[in-house]
Amino acid sequence: MVKLEDAVVARLSTHGTEFEVLVDPDLTLDFRSGEDIDIREVLAAEKIFKDASKGKKASEEKMEEIFGTSDPLKVAEKVIKEGDIQVTTRQRKEMRKKRKKELISHIARRAVDPQKDMPHPPRRIENALEKTNFQVDPFKSAEEQVGEAVEVLRPILPISFETRTIVAKFPPEYGGKAYQVVDKSAEIKEDEWLDDGSWAVKVEIPAGMQSEFFKKLNDLTHGEVETKVVRE
């Protein structure tokens, strides 16, 4: 739970009434983006205010009338997801910086240069973004902004979102651990355990993650994994 002195106000105006909660500015963005976060971690206090600056609590009768409940956690979720977040200029700047970094990382992991069939380094994507008029919205998730960012990048940076199909075979001694790593890093399309105890798998990953994926497999198996990119 965030400290009161570090909290900001989330405010929802509805049915002629103001509802406010005190929240962690960073966790609030993640919570609004759909991340699995306990709302208690987002709140500085499990209270619903009419005016947080004056410590005036909202009417339970009004909450029941408008939200169908006076449970502060349920009402707080509505306020956070549907209301406005009041942040300082400094906080907004920091939030935008964090979201921009996430956006660039997201694009770098999924996109490639179609002319060279190679991923773009994050720095190249960042430099290209700075040449556009694209403004990162700190209150939207990186995922929500990828499409718009890529559209403004395309005139100055050849970029394409592609996938890679990869087949891999792991020696018996690495099969169990390999499954855990692969399942977290890629979409498994087919797999089977062979008679000698080896594990064979066919996966699909974003093209920009190919090098990172191969590194994970080689680190796990000390280079003993067999891999091949399948052109389909």
C-alpha cells in the first residue's frame, strides 16, 4: 500500500457527485491496463472521499444509489478505471518516460526490418520516434499505443510485425526445464516426447524475439539444443 504522502487523487464525476480515492500513480496505470494487481496495493486508504483534500468521505447512500454497493474496494475500482488521475507535472513526466520505455521495448521485441529480416535495436526505434510528432500517453498501456506508434514510424523506418516458426529438440536431461522456459517464452504449436527421452517442440514467436529466444535455449542447455527456423 502506497504512503499517503506519495499518493495522488483518482476522481470520478458522475450523477452530479464527485468520488475520490488516493492511489499509487504508477500502480494505478498498471491496474487500469488490466494487470493482475490487488487493488489494496493501489490504494493509500480503503476509503471513498467526496473531497480527499479535506478528508470528507463520500455518502454511503450515494454510493449504493450510483454503484449499487458501498463496498469501498468495489467503488474504488470503478473510480480508478473510469475516472481521471490527478498528477503533478513531474509525476506525469516520469510516467510518460516509463511508458515510452515500455512501448519501445514492446516494438523492439515484436518488429523487424523487412528489408534485412532483422530486429530493430531499441535505440533505433527511440531515435525514429523522436523524429515524429508522436506523444506517448502515460495513461494508456504500451500495448494500446503500439499500432499508432508503428503507423508514424513507417514513413521513416522500415518496420513489420512478423512471427517466426521454430522447431527445437532438447536432450533428455533438459526436457523438464526446457518445457517451462519455452512455455513462458513462446506459443507451443506441437510437441512430443521421443523414445529416447528427448523433447521435440514446434513454437511460434514474434520475429523480434528470435535472438533472445535462442539465447535462452542455449543458456539452458549449454548449447546442446537443436534449433531450426521453419519457413512456412
